[in-house]
Amino acid sequence: MTQDDDISAKSEAATKRILANFATFERQVHRAQEYFARNNLEAAAIGAALAAHVATGTHCGIFWSPRLEHLLNSIGRKIGDGKIPFSGQCAKTSCQNVLHVCTHAHHSGGLTRMISRWISADRDRTNSIALTQHRGAIPEYLSTAVARSGGRFHHINRHIGGILEWVRELRRLARRHDVIVLHIYCEDVIPLLAFAEVKDFPPVLFLNHADHLFWFGPSISHVVINLRDAARDLSESRRGIDPRRNLLMPTIVDQTVRTRSRSEAKRALGLDPNRVLLVSVARATKYRTMNGVTYADLHVPLLLKHPDAALAVVGAGEPSDWGPAIAAVDGRIRPLPDRPDPRPYYEAADIYVDSYPFVSSTSMMEAAGYGVPLVTIFKVPEAARIFGINHVGLVGTALVARSDDDYVQILSRLISDEAFRAQCGQAARDAIMTKHVPSGWLPSLEAVYARSIALPPLDNDSMLRGSEIERPYFGEPDRRHEDMFKSDHPLSVDLKSYMGMVPARQQWFYWNELRREGAFESGWQAATYLAPEWLKRVVKDRCWPML
């Protein structure tokens, strides 16, 4: 087979995969539409959420769905709630009281940390948080940030009832604030339902933190906040966002405080201070093996060329297929479990290497704060730049390799040339200090709020008029999307998470469907899924139910 034949075969396989995924998505969309036709609003909303889970976990050639947003908008407009006026301050001169809407506040993960940093940095405003589907305790660092801001937490899903009551509660909260910022998961339908009548609410600002995935939100977003150039381009070209409302803002990261020298940090970790240390920090899923080539394999030629260098990969865990590469370099590749605080490795690093094939921009920014040079790999066409590093402070400071050979050459120079290392590390640090740490980031936030005040109201009636059927796209970046980002868990896992949110009749239907699939581990576990979500929160979170 020639190279052209191989490319053609891969393209054909990608097209078939996208079509198969889109067919599964279509089935969920039709089910949701059927529930709506029968006026079963909660089941229709859950059906839309499940369709979104299909589109985020298995790429369908689309990044948003006008049909589903129209459906959710129609459901939301049918949910009555006895309207009360909101303060309207944001529409006049300022945004003083901010409501951040989050799906879940995870203890680990960059999104929760970013929200905490945002609130901590924005000291002149009151910032509160509404949680639509949170389970368990709130991370202490987030609680502290909200308390210092003078804000409050509102657990929407602890209110007695289901999705419709939670929608009403979110509306009541929203009208008491000047601006709403959505940090929601891609499939969260509650804000879409709550803010269906956009003219009745303060401006809704959507943080595009999952810019590489399908998500709900264009039809309610007064402003979309993108964190990199490629995300802004995709929001306009593939999600229908008006360019006037499509903004760019840097990711906020903590101010770096080095506690020890690089040599001292290496000694503290039991490493040779004279050895050049490459470090990477990310979740294990970001080091996915591609076409039989592991992340460790990428570094074997480099480490054979430089016996004085080593690689530590924090978060990789214990990948079973890295063994041959580790053995080939006498153990100088060291995969490590995820750590709650990776700072000792940032302090010890001589060079920071990005995760691959899934980039980790926040980790790169954190490393840059320590004056560490940054290297990332981008081997796909420019049309697929959503897969690469193009974030505000990293453009022009991160060294970008376009091939495996290029990667080895860039890293080889950094290993060999200490002065070049220092120069690149200082440039990266300067960019982060200027744009991404709180003092440099705040002007960008103020510009976003100012723009949200200046813009006219969003006309989502016009945006959703017709709600034509979206068609899958088979070019870049869609054709290679699933290779990088496919979710490994079945739809039944997502369905189980919604079991407590639907009416009893629909819950029984879903329960039997899951039971037939063998999705429950025991009879007791199966029984627990028949309990309403608010009751589970009362029992598991040890809280009083809210009326």
C-alpha cells in the first residue's frame, strides 16, 4: 500500500466512524423530540443531555446542534416560574454581583482551580456559585475564595423536585445578580432551560473551557469567552457565534513562588542534580498511545542521544505499554502517579515537555512561571490547530515541533545549550507574568465585562429560527478528533447519572433498560438508582433538603 492509499483508507475509515457516531446521536435526538411532543419535558431534557454525551464522547462531526438548542429553548419557555425583575445594574454601568454557574466542583482538575483563581483575583465584586449537579463536599480552596468574596454557594440539585424545579431556582438566583458566568459541562441542560428567554435575565457569559468538544450554549450566550485563538475561530465557524460576542481572554494561573533552587529540588526528589531533567504534568488520558506509539517511545531517540538526560511524567500512572521504552533508556523515563501538588517537579525541571497527543496548556503555564522552557508537538495540519497550543501567553514562547525529528532537534539544543535554555525559560515566564497571573489577567476580565455591558441583547429567536438539521463534517479537525478524545465509557454510565432527575414513569423505563444491559453490580445498587437525586444528596451529603 502506498502512502496515498494509506491516507485514503484512513480518511474513509474516519468518515464511516463519524457517520456511525452521528447515527447514534440522531437516535437520541429523535427520542428527545418524541418526549417533547408528548409534553414530557423532563424526559425530553434528559434525552437532549444524553444526545450531547454521545457527541462529546464519540465525535459526530459537529460542535453544536441547532436542533437540540431549539428543543431545549422550547422546553425552557414552557417552564413557568412567576417572573420577578432583576437588578439590571450590568445593563447600566457595572457588573457588581456575579453568579458563577458550575455543573460540578471537582477536587482535582483545572476548571475548579480556574474558578477559584478568578474569584480570588476579582476582589472588588461579590462572586457566588450555583451548582447544578454537584455531589459531595466542596473543595476547601473554592469555599475560601467564595467566602472572602462575600458570596454564597447555592446547591441547585438539593432542592426537592427534579429538573423543572432546579430550573426555576436557577432563574430566581440569576435575577438577583448582575451577570452570569457559565463554567458548565458540555452536556448540562439546566442553564439552557433556565435562560431560554434571554431578555429576562442579566447577560450570560459562557466560558469555553472545553473548546475542542461539542457543547450546549450558543443560544443563551451574550458573550463567549475563549481561552485561545483556535477556540475563537471554531466558535465562529462551527458554533455560529457572532464575531462581536466572540472574545479572547487568557487563562488565569497562580503567581509562582519558587521555594528552592533547581538543584535543591532535584535532590529533594532523589534525583541527580547534574542530570538534565525533562518534566511533563497531566492526566493519564492525555498520554494516550497513538497508532502503537507511546509517549515514552517519542523520547527514546532523544534520551539515547543524551545519556545525561531523564524524563519524569507526573500523572501518567503505570502504563503497561511503556516498559520497552523505559528499558531501552535504562530507566531514565519515569512515569509517576498523579500528585495533588506537582510543584516539586516544576521546581526541579530544566525543560518542560507537553503531554501528547492531548496538550495540557495550564500545566505549561504553571511550568513557565518557574522560568522553564516549554516544548510541545503539533504534527497535524493547521486546520486542526484546536489540537495544539495556541493560548495567549504561549504563542511565540512555547517551542513547537512539527515532526518527531524536529522534536528531538529542539530538545537536543535545549539539553546541550544552557544559555538557550535560560533565554527560552525567561521569555516564557515574562509572557505568563504579563498576561496570566492575577495582576496581568485582571485587565482582560475588565475588558470582557465592559464588552458585555456595551453589546445589545442577544436575539436567540433569530439564531434558532428554522433550527435546520446539522450535518456532520468529515474534514479537519473532525477526521482525527476521536483518535485523540474518544471517551471509553458506554452511554449507560451517563444514563445512570441522570436516573434521579427524571419522572418516576420514565425512571422505571430507563432502570429496566440498564438492568437488561447488566449495568448494575448488585440488586442493592440497582435499587439505589430509583431514589430521587435530591434525596441522595440529603443522605450522601448530609444536608437538609431545600424547598
